Amino acid sequence: MIQEKDIDLITRFFDLALSDDELKELEQRLLNDVEFREKLETYKEANHIVNEHYLDDDKQAKTDKWKAILKTDKTIKSTKKTNWKWIGAIAAGFALLFSFWVLNNTLQEPDINKLLANAWDKKIGLNQNITRSASKDSIKDKITMAFKTYNKKDYQSTIHQVSNYKTGTLYYEDVLLLRGLSYYKKNKIDIALKTLDTLSNYHTGKKSKVANWYQGLIYLEQGNTKAASKFLKLPNYNIKELQLLEH
């Protein structure tokens, strides 16, 4: 049960009236005390509802509605009168609260599935507009077509189109990339990873980072975070998207 002093701490927090020591105390409570954090969140939501829906009411009516919202099983029975200025300071309080949560890792963990989906959607290294010179009806056209079939999710056709290229062939890095990713989309994970590893270590190094990026995504999507961490900066409370690890 939250004590009277906790209500006072929350009230003066939104009133922007805490000392440095009290701010540190509140910071620790947010980090370590789940009930305290939930109660602060309840106060925050109650104030939001009151201010959003009862802007034209007089102060006492708004206060009564605000108190009614807070009447839950865990609500503290207190005779202390609510500080109306606290409600008036809600916007500044939200910003300050958010900064504390970021600092102390109390935000929700990132949604890995969403981050992976966003990472794949970027289609890094999959630009079919190849600019290197090549004559018409040459390898360039075939590789361009392979990019198109890959983007259309016709992975078997892509594999077929890039199946006869050998080391040293023009656009061979693109061949390895398309081959590796297409095999992965066909659920041939081992072949995909081996192909991308070959691309990562290819002597030109032109698409090594691209290969590392997709190896990381594949390992992470397969749930192997240890292997993924060799290629990617894994998301946490402060990193909101997947990032390539610089080697």
C-alpha cells in the first residue's frame, strides 16, 4: 500500500517542486517499485482524462471527477486535499516522467518482430538500378531481371536466374546476395547463411556490410541472438531500431 508520503512525492513531482534529492528518490522508486510506478501511471491517466473531457467545468467539479477516476481497490484513503496546481502542471510532468523512464530503462522492451519487419522492408543492397556499364542484352539485364523477380517474391525464379554465375563474373556480389536471400526465403537457412558468408568475405568487399546486415537479420529472426550480435547492435531501451555493428 502506498503511504501518504508517496502521494506527496507524486503530487510535488507533477508540481515541479521536488528537490534534487527527492528527484533521485523518485527515480529509484520508478525503477524498483512496481506498485508505485503503476499508481503514478494511474494518476497520470486520470489527469489526462479529466483535462481532456472536462475543460469547461469549474475547478471543484473537475477535482471531484478526477478523484472518482482514482477510486480503485488500491487507491489510498487519504484526507489530504488534492493540490490543483499539480493537475495544471501535467504537461511538464509528463515530459519529466518520460525522461526518467528512458534513463532508468523502465520503458517497454522493443518489439523485435516489428523491428525485423522494418529492417527487411528497407531492402538494403537490393537496388535493381545497376549503374555499372554493360552492353544491352548482357549480364546486366539478367541481373536486373533477377532483382525484379526477387522483389516480386518469385524466389525460385531468382535462384534459377543466378544459378550459373561463377566467381569473378561481373556482378557476382549481386548474384551471391540474391542467391542467399532467395534461399532464405525458401527456408533453406543453412545454404542462405553460407552464401551470405561467402559474400561477406568476398575479396572486393563491396557488399560485405550488406551481407553482414542480412546474416544478422536471419540469425535474429531464427532466435539466435548470440550469433546475431556478431553482426548487429541488438535493440534495447535506448536503441529503437536494428543497427549494423561496425567491425
